[in-house]
Amino acid sequence: EGVTYYRRLVEYLEDQLGRPIHVIDKGSYQEFNSLLKKGELDIAFVCSGSYVNGHDQFGLELLVVPIAPSGEKVYYSYLVVPTDSTATSMADLKGKRFAYTDPMSNTGKLCPDHQIRLLDEDPATFFNETMYTYAHDRSLDAIIEGLVDGAAIDSLIYDYLAQTKPDITSKTKIIARSDPFGIPPVVIRPDLPQPLRERLKKEFLQMHNNPEGVEILAGMMLKRFEEGNDADYDSVRQMRKISASSPVEE
């Protein structure tokens, strides 16, 4: 359902820009960043971890950030388990099965690993079994299907599903919420021509003033887009720094 509104967003931008947009879905954040770095991708919706990685490695740039209906431009990592689980914290999941989303994901990998380190534990040995799902909704599916005992889920996606598909989220429960992070941004490759980047930014920033744009934003559970601030992602950088200074995980 959410994908439908992203498609409508692409169609909206095509109409506003008067040019076609070719959509690429490569599966992993690493593949997205690789395409952006090589100039084979112009613009992308990425997670905060992917943005920080790309910004610090090859100058990936913020274009705009989405604003939630509450007016916030932050999100969280939810620690989620089945409704019948007795776990009440990350410590209770030691020796269990766990679903990560993507190796570069902030909420689905970096944050839960950071929480494990705060327990003076090694993320590489903390769980008995781990898997990558490459999508937060698939991590929820893994919980519901009994494939894992817990997962770290992007709050924006969990909250969206709680509103649109409560039959899914009702089979799970949130046992912990992280501190807030800068919201997943819309990014552009660093060498995108200035006229195109300015036009793209204009269309995103004015979207909430267009009736069709308002409808699309509402379907995505967003209020509007605003200009972003790189400093909002410093907490993600700090976790990455701690992770990099920790022993290499196999």
C-alpha cells in the first residue's frame, strides 16, 4: 500500500518536472549508495545510516526531509517481539533469534547493535541466530511467522502499518524505543547539476500546497517536506564511530 503512494509521488514529480523518471530498486542500501556514487542514480529515499555513510564517504547530499503529521522530523528504532513473548528488553533476547533489516540500516542494524554494546556484550555473539530481511515489513513477517524472536523496526514503517494494517502489528508488541534520530532523508548525488537539484527541491518543498500533492502526502502519512540539516544525523555518526572502534564482527 505504501509503495502505491511512492509510485504516485514519482508520477507527480514527472508531471511537475515535465520529464520521465526511471525508478530503480536495487534491494540494499549499499547498492543504492554505489549507484549514487557512480552517478548512475540521481535521487533516492534512503535511511539515515545510508545517508551518513554516503555523505562521509563520497559527499552524498541532503535534498529534503519528510515531516511527520506531528511536525517532527525524527524517528526511532522500535524493538519488537511477538505478543506472547516474555521479553521486556534487549537483554532478554540474548541467545535468541533476531532479524536485522540491512547491514547499513540505522534503526534495523546500527541502533540494535549499539544497544547490545551498552550491555557490555558483543553483537557478533549476542544472538544465537540472525538474519537480514532487507525490509522492515519483512522483519515483522519474520516475527509473526515464528522465524525470529525479535527485530528492530523503523518507527515510521511500524506506525504506518499500525494505521493501515493493524492485523499485522497486532500480532507484535514494542518493548523498547530508542532515542530520536534524524529522519530518513531524500538525497542526491553530489554532482547533480544545480538547475535540476533546485527544481527538484522546489517541487518537494511546494508539494503540500498542491491538492494532488496533499493527497499523496496524506497517503504516505507525511505533512510536508522541508530542507534538512546534516547536524541532525550526528547521533548516527556517533554510533557509527563507536561501532568502528569495536572489535571486528564476523
